[in-house]
Amino acid sequence: MNTRMNTRLAAFHVALRVAVDVALGHLTSRKRQTLVSLTGVVLGVAFFLAVSSLMRGSEKDFLQRLVDNSAHITVYDEYRQAQAQPAELRWPEAAVEVRHVKPQRETRGIRGWRERLAAVEALPDLRAAPVLVGSAVLNFAGRQQAVSLSGVVPEKMHAVSTIDAKMIAGTLDALSANPNGVILGQGLVDKFSLHLGSTINVVAGEGASRSLRLVGIFRTGNAGYDEGQAFVLLKRAQALLGRENRVNRIIVQLTDAYDAKTVAQTIEASSGYKSVSWIEASEDFISLLLVRNLIMYSVVSAILVVASFGIYNTISTIVMEKTRDIAIMKSMGFHASDIRNIFLLEGLIVGLIGSAAGMLCGWGLIEALGQVALKLPGVQELTHLPVWRGLDQFGFAMAFAMFSCVAASWLPARRAARVHPVDILRGVA
């Protein structure tokens, strides 16, 4: 048994060596066409990697900015579906009409928010913080500006927000040291000509007003946020908004942001309050990125498809020129499958060499693009092009290039396998 197996292996090695020698001989006999085909594959793989790196890099940069500047999960003081009325529960099959009933006025907020916050914090791999969000108007020197007023607990916000990294003056902890402090964006500060220590009047939606001292300034680069957001201590916001001992948001940050959808469903199921993940809130952007990626891969893949036509042309020409040689090989005992495999091997060789050289060129293009720095209008610091260096895109580029090369050589290889040696040799004679 071992002798028979060794004999088969030796025969396979001999056949493979002969096929490789013949394939290389065919390719080197038409050096110019082979070089053109190789160049097409190299450029196709290189540009595929460069464009893919830019597109995926910009996608990940966008998602990172989206994730960093917003909560992974936000628990609201509302329900995803309206609660059933008592009459509907009492008489589910009846037609009930209730008129002239005035709903009771109650202070909105998450009921028992401390217990619910503790329950959320008990879940693994996350941090949570309570927030009270309301509307207010800033008054200073006769100017007014509507803002979104957020009451926060600085100790909790450190773990769930990037606002600390955006501070250009003062700190978030200054709110704890000064209960009448307020933190504003650079846009508002410039609009009102304020500076640290300035006093500004804040009027809440319920009509309550209070003079607050500016203790911090932040800048995110988002003009709408920088001109429309203010932070105060949670207790101060509760007093201004008339919602003592209430919060209407619990914001959650996860260790893995892509677990947000599953964790949000868990929180909503246990608390009953509407829990929205950043994935759910940004479905339109994510769908847009998916469409963009499909367009990108379709366009870039077309380069490799065009390159495969060069391989098809090269191998087809070799088949036409080597028809007599193919007939002689068949008369010597080569099977049709052997002939077909030789020409498929030619496409495989072009694909391997072209993919390897293309990946080297692609890596160089990616590194060069990563060094490009742009200065966007209105932005002081330089911005580098976002590139992605994931190994999966190299594997995908090589796999698609190999598939294109082998597919392009299939028809010529099939035509070569169908050559009838008797007809060819009789015609030559």
C-alpha cells in the first residue's frame, strides 16, 4: 500500500512539474502580453486596497465620532408603546368611550431613578449616569439664546462622556465646587463675549430664573452643539426646571459599543422605559454607509474584471499559437484534463504573482495616503486621511484577483482541451 501511494505521489509531482514548466514556457514566450496582464492585476489589486482602505477608514472614523459624541444607550422617561388604559384592561372586548376626562398633571421623569440606575449599573461592562434635560434661555446684556440645559453629576459623567476631553477652559468638576456654575460651548461664549467667571442669567421653561457663573468652556467642533448646549449641576437643573428629585435620561456607555442593541433591549425589558441604542438612533446613517460600500466594491472590483480580460486575451492567443504543440502533447499521451489544467495554471500563476506585487503596491499606497494631511476650512489643526489597514481587505483583494484570473483562463483552457490532434496534425501534413 505504501509503495503504491509513493508511486502515485511521485507521478503527481512529475506531472505538476511538467505542467508548471509548460505554463511558464507559454507565458515567457509572449513576454509583452504577459507583462501587460500582470500590470493590470497589480494595479487592480493596488487600487482596490487603496480605495477600500480609504472608504473603510472614513467609515470607521465616522462611526467612532458618532459613538464618542453620543451615548451608546439612552434610557428615556417614556414608553415605546402607550400604556393600555384601565377601561381597556377592564373590558377588553367592549366598545368603550370615555369623554370629558382631563388627564392628571404630573411631573415627568423616570420613577425611582436611583433604583433603576443601580439596576443598570449592575449589568456587566457598562457605566451609567443620570441626566435631567430641559429647555432654557440664556440672558446676557440684552441678548437671548435658547439652549438645551443638562443637569449632570460630574462624578458619573466622567465615565460616560467625552466632554472632559473637549474642555478648553475649566473642568467638569468645577460644577461640584460651585453649585451655581454653568459650562457652555465655545460658540455661545463667543456670541455673548463671555469669559471664565462671567455671570449669566438662565431662565428655565417653567419661568424660574437664576444667575449662574461660567466655570467651564468646551469645544467639540460641532457648531450646533457648541452653541446650543449648557451643563449645570443636577440639583440646580432640578430646581430650575421644577423637577425635584427627577431625571429624564439615563445615559449608558459600554465597553464594546457594538453590543449596544442587545444591552438596550435587556434594559428596556427590565425597566419598561424606552431604551434607544446608538445603532437604532443612527439606522439611516448606517444604511447609507452600507450602500456606499456596495458602490465602492462594485466600482473597484471592475478594475480587476477589466484586468481579467487581459489575461483572457493573453491565454487565448497562446492557445491559438500553440495549437500544434497541444496536438503533439495529446498524441504523446496528455489527457484533455492535463491540457486544461496547464492553461488554468497559467492564469493561476499570473494571479499569484500579480496579487503578491499588487498587495505590496497597495500597502505602499495606503501608507502614502495615511501621511496626507489636510487643513479643513474653519479648523485650526491638521486632519490626516483616515485609512484602514485590516488584513481582511488584503485577503478579499487577493481572493477576488485569483478568482478573476482563473475565471478568465477557463474558456481558453476549455478550448485547448477540445483540440483534436488528428485533425491538427493531418492539416499540418
